[in-house]
Amino acid sequence: GDESGIHFYQAGEAQITLEVQDDPDAPGRKILVGLILGEEAAGLQANLWRQDQAVTSTEVDELGNFTLSGLEPGKYEIFLSGPDVEIQIKDLEV
């Protein structure tokens, strides 16, 4: 990651891009926009956790895109899971 709010990760064959943006519908909150490449995206679920508590989740679309909005700034963990894959990203700064 860098100051632009874009983070890149590699997990096996999967390439994950996460971008943090300001949430225009919720001042002071953030949006996390994700893209997964190199892994079958159909059936994947994106789950966001903070301090050992589930915050929100969404399905990843067939192209590998997902969006989580209305997030308070801070550190999170994201779990990308499906029938044959589980990817965990810790200490994600949103």
C-alpha cells in the first residue's frame, strides 16, 4: 500500500487489489473497493472484521469485484472465502 489508499496483495494464484475511498454518502466514513484476479471469483464472500467482530460482508461478483461501504476509519481484517479458497488479510488500514 501507499498514501493513495491502494493496496496490492498476492496469495497463491490470487492477486488482490484493495482501494480505500471516501464514502460520499456518509461523511467521515470510507468505502473499500476490491478486485480479485487469478482465482475463480464466483461464490466468493468478502467478510470484514474489526477487533474480533464481524462488521460487514458481501458477495464477490463473477468478475472479482466487491464493495464495502460506510466504514469507520481504522484497522480491519478481511477474509475472502469460498468453496476451495480462504484468504486472510490482516492490519488493513481503512
